[in-house]
Amino acid sequence: MTRNVLGIVAGAIAFASVASGAQAQEITITADQWCPYNCEPGSDAPGYVVEIAERIYEAEGYTINYTNMPWSRALSAGAAGEVHGVIAVSFQPETEEMVLPDEPLTVYEIHAVTRADDTWTYEGIASLEGKTPAVIFGYNYGDEFTEWQEQNEDKLVVNRGDGALEQNFRMVQRGRADFAIDGLNVLRYSLNEAGLTDDFRFAGVIGEAVPLYLGFSKKAGDAEKLAQMWTDGVQEMRANGELTAILDKYGVGDWQR
């Protein structure tokens, strides 16, 4: 999902202080579901960003509560300081009031997928002539594609909310759209979960790859500290093998290559 990801993108982490200093701070993680980054709250597979956050912050005495909220709401909550952090942001305007860690949570590369028997491949904006993309409401797929999208709203199939990507897959299968679009990790994970891997073909990269971050709200406090904890924690987990173990669970490789 590029969520409005360039600001792209894909979730939020809220931190609420408790009244007593003797108690741990509660970290509430919230976003619309965007597997494999953040998935179903309370499940055995809540998303690899959620699991990494649990390892890092619980070791520092925090407690974590992961819930879902709409992506646009998560962004506004982060900007207002109602939450401490937002998962899967990139750069402005979403991050104007945020501190980004040095360590990202992925490098995001947007791909198109078509039916397996479709020979079309994305080769720039000109290749969209006569095509109907299936997109998710509120997501940003890069400047070039977004400009085309704004000028061709009547050519789009648009779904929204949890399950929107799976709905887009079905639209492509039924011939109501020519291709669906999202990040490589998201597409692979979602196609596999839906049992559709053999029914779809990857059909080109759209735009340049960008890093996504767990961004921390300046207005909520401790943004610099929390961002540094994320960077230090991820690097330690990479060194001791814990990061690979979590990523393997979701079929994702380390973004540091």
C-alpha cells in the first residue's frame, strides 16, 4: 500500500504516558492493516514492524498495545502529537512534525501486477495509455504516477479500507482493471495469503525505491530518544540474528543489502 507514502505509506505508533513514574510507559501501535509491516492486532503475526518494536521497547521497560485506525487518521494523530509515532512514513508533508530514525523499516519499491496471462509491462507513464489501474484510496504511488492519476480519475478502479488490495486483485482477475499496484513486499505477502501467487505476474517497477520509517511525533515528546532507540535496537537485532528471525517469519529480506 503506498499509503500517502511519499509520505507512502502504512501505520502508526502511539505512546501514552501513565500517571505513575513507577509504571512503564505504554506504547500503542496503530495503523490501517498493511501486511507484512503491520497486520492483525492480537494475532500470532501482527506484522514485523510490530514485532521489532515489541523487542526493542519492551526491553527498555515500555509496554506495547497495537490497534488499528484509518491511515489518514493515523497521520493526523501523529502530526498533532496525539500519538508518538507513525509506521511507514517517508518524507514531507507527513513527516514535517516528526523525527525519523537513521534506520528505516524497509526500502519501498512500488510494482504493478497483472493477470498471469497478460503480457503488458509498465514502462513509464506512456505505457498507461488505455489501461485501468486498481488503486487504494488515499495512497500515493510516487509523484509521476500520482500526477497521471489526478488527471485520469475516470480511468481508475478505487477501493478503500482493510482488504482494499485483495479487492483490487479480484478486480484484475475479473477484467475490471488491468493491474493492481503496491509495494513489492506487500504484493508478495498479500498474493501468497490470498492463494493467488500463480494467478498474477509482476509487471514492472513504478517510480524509484524509497526508504520508509517509523516516524516519531515532535509534539508528543521524546521523539529524538525514541528514534534513537529504534535505530540502536534494529542494528543490535541485525547483529545478533533476531532481525533475520522475525523477517523470515514474514518472508521478507533485510532492507540493508
